[in-house]
Amino acid sequence: MDLKTLLQYEWGIMTPEFTILGVATILSLIDLFMPDEKDRRLLGWFAFAGVIVALISLVGLLPVEVTSILEDTFRLDSFAKAFKFILLAGAACVILLSMDYQPAEGMPYRGEFYYLFLAALLGAMMMTSSGDLITMFVGLELLSISSYILVGLRKKYVPSNESAMKYVINGGISTAITLFGMSYIFGLTGTTNLKAIAGQLSTVIDMGQQYLLALALLMLFVGLSFKLASAPFHMWAPDVYQGAPTPVTAFLSVVSKTAGFVIVLRLMIYIFAGTPAEGTNSASMLLSMQDYIAFLAGATMIIGNTIALRQRNVKRMFAYSSIAHAGYLLVGFVTMSMFIIDSIWFYLVAYLLMNLGAFAILQVIADKSGSEDISQFAGLYRRSPLVAVAMGIFILSLAGIPGTAGFIGKVNIFLGAFVTEPAHYVLAAVMIATTVISYVYYFGILTQMFFRPAAEQTPVKLPLGVMMVVIFCAIGTIVFGVVPSIVYDFLNQFEHFGDFFS
Amino acid sequence: MMDQTYFLSLLVFSPLLGIIALAFVPKEQEQMIKLIGFLATLPSLFFALLAFVQYLSGYDINSLAEKRNWIHFGKFAFLNKNTFTVDYELGIDGFALVMIVLTTILATLAAVASIHIKKEWKGYFMLFLLLEIGMLGVFAAENLVLFFIFFEITLIPMFFLIGKWGYFEKEKAAYSYLIYNGIGSAILLLVILILFARTGTSNVALLKEIFNDPAAQAQMMAPISEDLRYGLLIALLVAFGVKLPIVPLHSWMLRVHVQAPPSIVMLHSGVLLKIGAFGLIRFGLGLFPEEFRDLATFIAILGVINLLYGAFLAFIQNDFKMVLAYSSISHMGIVLIGLGALNEAGIQGAIFQVVSHGLISALLFFLVGVLYERVNTTMIDKLGGLAKAMPLTAGFLLAGAMASLGLPGMSGFVSEFTAFLGLFAAKPLIAAIGALGIIMTAVYLLRAVLTVTYGNANRDYAGVMDIRLVEAIPVLLLVALIVLIGVYPNILAEPLQATLEMIMNGLGG
């Protein structure tokens, strides 16, 4: 490849990525040369502005047709566009939260927050657009390694160190498994390009090596379930969520999870949805493995929702809640209906709004009291009625009560489960039953906020950044719940991601 | 009549005005808040009565229907453009209108009963009005998804109203309410979404059409087999059975009756339980008439069990609220009995019972509120001899009990008589066993009420005031309505005629 071909590529489609990369680089340099005693909050606004610029440039890219550059390693299709919106919006909120993060022992390394968030975001965005196993893996690693550091950023706080350690080890294992799965695929097809792989696979099947391929599928899925925080790789979530700085927890539960679903959808649909499991006319590989993934989805929902019942630490409770939501999202994936990407996208948007909103309020309350115990929410309605009502909205949405975005998201996933023939009654029944179980712990927080007397009477004041996040998320949760057609109209321009394979 | 296309929306959402107004009132202004809370229930009442009067004088109620585009799940090129849409569509028939009138009347009276609320009036009335929106919407919704959304809107305010303003074990009662009804709604949601996903629509009228038309069924997204239909009907029976409640699913409702503030129990017992009956008739009977016919005997037996179980347990209760709670279970048995009869008289009796019991239980719980306010207990053995200290209250209590046990000339008699008439015609044996329940009703109600009013005075009633004027007006109004339906049942029978005919057509004559 010479310079001429390199210059011929339409680099414009990478504008959002370049923006993030540029801002992250500049920030890391500024942070290096800035005197230690200077307040680094300004850097946060700079990072926030960078994300917003990237968002705007992404809007500019909306009308662009499917383009792929660099030998198909980077592609901009509707799938990439749609999911980058979630990633960027999530990262913008998380950066706002991190500016106002005030742990008890102080936060001397605030600058790292911003450029590490941006680096992780960049990794996630690369995964979204990737058309090649190599770039996909590099994106995954960029996201993972940045997150490992972020989790341990509270240097003088033992649980933070502990959770970073756990996260690295678990992450390492899962990455190894993912890579092992990828190596099978490379071994069977001799290429890392997704499109070429999909083309080669029919010959693999003809050679009678479908069992190796099935093994590769399971290995990839199991390895990637780490990012989703779903069974069998969910055990890290509670410890890491609890020990990590709250904005990082929010990042892991929203942006990192979204990235996980992005790579699962990309890989699974691209490689396995079109490949027949047995002969030429049999059901696809993915469909034939459906039951196994359905089992994992069911287990995820049950584990997340039942263990959450016993948690008193709210961050830990939200960790299990986030496991449960990964399970709901997997239901949307496993049913493989015509709603597959639409319903996952909508649910991720709803989840971003309700979960980040809840984490924003949780962060302020935990910072103020130095404890994440559920009793810190007692009497919040008396102390600050509006904050309590906002938190109530997020909780109701997480529980899937009508009038909120969470409800519409669940309805769409259920529609997918019932529209196929045969319908997934068992999985849907597990999902609805665990949803009812989740009422108990979600309403436990509501009980604290609205029924219990407060230990102290001082009102909870939200700092500017947190306030912005809370208002944005609360409005979004309600509006998308009451007039979901706004989201669906936006989604319709992607025409159900029909250009996924082109 | 005013601009009709917004009429039902105004009817359903006008309590919202009250919520907004309340948001601007300082929370210490007790009188002001109570006044706004009361006034905010009036527009709905006015609209409902207006529609009712117009309907009786021959106005075509179907022209009130509204329809606006709302949600479109996934626009697929290969699908009909209306598939997977959920519209915002409201519409009422005679049955729904009667329920709406009942709701608005009880809501206004419950707002009056809320004068006994002691704390945080602002939050109370905001939730109260939200609850009213939910209840009205349930009856006006034309499609299943919208129905479900309104159905759930009643769930959340009720949780807070019980958990915050109730008595000693309020939080336990609130949780029990939440979990039981959560499971009920979860099952209901599954049924609704299975229908929606497989047919592509959730509009009740369209669903009926599809089920009656084999050609339309061939065009569905995915088939609905015979077994699935039975499954769906049984799921509906369970979902609404939690609400009604049908006997093994009733324990939450006892807690709510005892622990929730009386003004809320008026609505709970008067309207919310009736949503179960409404749903069973509207969707169970409306969508699956064939399957319902096969299950009719089973439903009639469930009804008799409800009737007898409630009646026998009511007999041994010491808490007057518990007597009334079991009495509610017993009376809801009559609704099931009427439905199980599956003939015109039976179904008419069931609907009559829904309305009549709504009024009667509201009356009795209003009086419980009045009583508790003055003597701080509802235990029967601690009351007694009330007739001397509070002659008027005691008199009203007796009137309520008489209506409840089915004294001729009051609404309870009409509904129970018609329901049993239906069942005797269809299934005489079950009806004969069920008739025992009627006797038991008289026994337990008279035991409870007579002990309270004429029994030995176990306490000093010095300084206990009788019912005040502001409290007496709602009571008189309720008694008047009960007697009105009792002497002139046509006031109900006429508006229900069209609905009944439609149900009977669905059943095949």
C-alpha cells in the first residue's frame, strides 16, 4: 500500500474517532505539563466538548452511504452510526459525572479520568465500526486496558485496588478465551476479514468441520460475556462495581456493556447467522446454538435479580441489576427475530438514560455520606424532593413500569420473543418473572426515599455536571417512555440495519 | 356537547390539572390542598355524568372515540403499515361508561373521605389524582397495550398510598400488594404481547374480528393455536383473578383492606377490584368466547368457592374491616357465578354486582373511616352499643349491611337475584350450593353490625360526636344510589343493553 492509495481513502468517515483521539492526546499532554496544584476540572470540560464535537460530526455522517476503508477494516454502516450515538452520549455523561466526583480521601489524579475515558471510548467506537477480527480485537483491548486503569484510579483506597486486580485477572482470562475462539475461526478460514470469513464458511461446513466452528462460536460468546457482565463471566461485576470510582462504575455498566453488545452482534450475526449448521439447507449455526445462549440469558437474569435482593450496598445492588439487564438484552439477541438490533438498540438507549441517571444521584449521595449503604437514601424525599422524584423515575424505569423508556424497551424485546415461530415462551416467562422479583429491590430504594425518616435534614445539592446528567436522563426517560415514536422515527432511517452485510 | 374528539381525553386526564395546581401550593396549606384535591375530581365527574345522561337520551356514544398515532414498532417494508402500531385510542361502550361514572362518583366521595388524612396532604392528593387517571383510563382504553399502561398507572400510586398513609403494617401491605399485582400484571402483559406479536395489533375490536375470520388469521404474523388460546384465557383468568380476587390469590387484598386508609380502600374495593371483573368480561369473554364456554363450569365453581369461603371466614373475624374484606371476596364470588352461568341473566347479574358492590363497599368503608376517626378502633369486641352514642352512623351502617346482604329494594338484591337466576337456569346444582352463601352473608353481616350498633357498650362513648354534615352528604348520596338501582334497575340495565347483546352475539346467541 503506497501513500497514494492511503490518501485516496475517505478519511472523513473517521472524523468522530479522530476527534476523540486528538482530544485524548492533547489532554494527556496538558495533564503532563500542567502544574500539580492546578485544578483539572477544566480538562473535563475540554473532554466533554470533544465528545460533543464528535457527536455533531457523527450527525453529519448520518446521510453517508455505507463506506469501508483500509481494506474493509473500518466500515461505516448504519449499525456503526446507530451504536456510536449511544457510546458517545454515554461517555459524555460519564465525563460530566467524573468532574464532580469527590471521594473522601480526595482525587489527586483527576486528569487521568478524562483521557482514559476517551481512550476507552475510542476502543469501543473502533469495535463498532470494525470489519476485521484484528481491529475488533485491538478496539476491545484498548477499551479493556483503559478500563483496568480507571477502576484502580483511587490509589489510596484498598477496595479500588482490589477491584482493579480482580478486573485485570478476569479480563485477561476472558480475553484469552475470546482470542482462542478467534484463532479457530482464523484457522478454519485463513482470513481475519469478516466478510471473507462469512464467504469461506460454507466450504468449512462442506468439509464437515462444523463442530470446530460451533466450538469457536461458544468460545467467542463466553469470552465476550465478560464485557456484557452476563453469565458465565459475571462474577467480577459486583466486586469491581463496588470498588471502582462511581463514574467508572457508570462507565462500565453503560458504555462498556454497550460495546460488548456491539461486538457480540457484529461477530455473531456476521459470521454465524448466514452459515448453515449441517448441510446447505439446514438452519443457521446461530439458530442451532440458540438454546445454549438462551440458557445463559436465563441464568443471567435469574442470578442478577435474585442475588440483588440481598444487597444493602447500593452500588453492589446496581452491579447485580446491571447483570440482570444484560440478561434482558440477551433475550433480545437470542430470539433472533426481526426486531433483534432495533430492540437491543432501544433498550440500550433506555438503559443508558435510567442507569446513568441513577448512578449520578448515587454518586452525590455516596460522596456526601462516605457510605453506599441503602440507608443513606432514607428520607431523601424530605431532604430534596426533586432529587428523590428524579431517582424515583430512574428506578421505575429500571423496574420497567409503563410511562418510562424502560417499559417500551422491555415491550420491544418481548415482541421479538413472541413474534418468532416457535415463540420463546420459557425465556419470556423467565424474563417477566425476574422482572417482578426485581420490583422488590428497586422498590426497596423507593421505600427508603419516600417512607423512611431521614437521618440528617440537610438538603442534597447536585453539582452542575451531575445536575446536567440527571436532567438529561430524567427528561429522556420520561419522553422516550411517553412518546417513543421519537426514537423509532430516528431508528427508521437505518431501515433495520439492512446494510449490515453489504 | 363540546369538541367531541377530545372529550374522553379530557374526561380521563382532567385530574392532571389538579396535580399541576397542587405542585404550586405550599405543603403546609392543609385546607387549600384538600379543597384542590376535591375540586380536581369534579371535572371528570361532570363529563362522565354528562355522557351518561346524553347516552340515556339516545346519543351515539361511539362518536366519542378518539384515535391518534402513537408508537410504531419497526416499520418493515414487507408488512402492512398498521402492523405493530399502538395507537392512542380511547372509546367507550355502555359498560365502560357505567364503570367510568362509578369511578368518578367514588373518586369524588373518596376525596371527601380524605379529610381524615393526617399528614403530607400534598403528596397524598397528587397520588390520589394519578390513581384516578389510571382507573378512568383503564375503562376508556380501546387497545390492550394502552389498557395495560393505565392498569399499571394504578399500581404505583396505590403502593405509595398504602405504604405511606396506611396503618401499622402499612409497608408490609404495600409490598404484598405490589408483588401480587406485579405478578398479575406480568401475566397480563405476557398475554397482551403474545396477542400483539402474533396478530400485529392490540386493538380489541380488531382482535375480535381476526379471531372470527379464518382469512384474517391466515395473515397473522404467527399462528395462534387452539391450545394457545386456552392458555391465554387461563392466563387472563389468573391475571384478573389476582385483582378480583379469586380465592387462592386473595391474601394481599385482605392486608390492603385492613392497612390502607379508608378513603383509599373505598377506591380499592369500589373500583380497583372491579377492574378484574371488567377485564374478565371485556377480554376473557370478549376475545375467547368459545374457550370461555368450556371453562364456564369451572368458573362457576370458583365463584361458589369464593362466595362460601368469604362468607364463612367473615363470620369469625373480630376486626370489622376484616369482615368487610372477606365480604368483598364473597361478593366477588357472585360476579364469577354470574359469568359462569354464561347466559344473559347471569352476565347482567355479574355486571350489576360489580356496580352495586362498588357503591356498597364504598359506603361501608366511608363509615369505617368515620368510625375510626372517633373511636380509634374497628375491633368488634371493643365497639358495641354505638347506636346510643352515634345513632345516625349506626343507622347508616345498618343500611349498608342491609344493602350488602341483598335486602329487596336495594341494589344488592337486584344483582344477586339476577346472577343466581342465571346460574339456576344453567347449572342448578352449583347454584343450589351457592345459595347457601346468601344465607351466610345475612348471618355474618348481621352478627357484625348488630354487635357494633346494639351490642353491649364496652367502652365510654362520652364526647364522641355523631357523623358530621360534610360526612353525611356522601353517605346519603351513596345510600340514595343504592336504593335507586334497587327500585329502578333499568337505570343500569338500559346503558348495559348494547354491551350485553354484543357479548351474547359473541357467544353465539
